[in-house]
Amino acid sequence: MSRVKAGYNKYHNSIDIRWTENVIFTVDCGKVKAGLDLTRGGQYEVNALALDHPMEYVRMALEGSMQSWVDCGEK
């Protein structure tokens, strides 16, 4: 499979990755954020990551490394 497009879907608060075979992989940003301990600054950073680097957001969400990324950015 080759990836065609990845981006933030503001209507569903999700990251959608579309593939050439009409397969869509969706990550619910609300559920990802619900599992994180975020300050206001951390919420801003996570939102910016979803908008600016959606594939990195998905990678960190699936790896479970987003909390440590947020914690490092807040120090």
C-alpha cells in the first residue's frame, strides 16, 4: 500500500490517513488526548502537532510515546 494523504479532520477531531486502495485509517484525537496528563501548554503542543505533523502524531499515539514528548517540551 502507498499512502496518499494524511491530515487533521476538523469535523471529526481525528487524523485521517487515506491510501490508494480507498482504505482510511482514522485516529481519534479526543481519545488520544483523554489518555494524556496535559497542561494548557501541553494541549497547545499536541494540537499543533496534529495540525502540522499528522503522521508524527499518529506514530507517537500508536507507540504510546506522546506523554513523554509532552513532558519533555514542558521543562
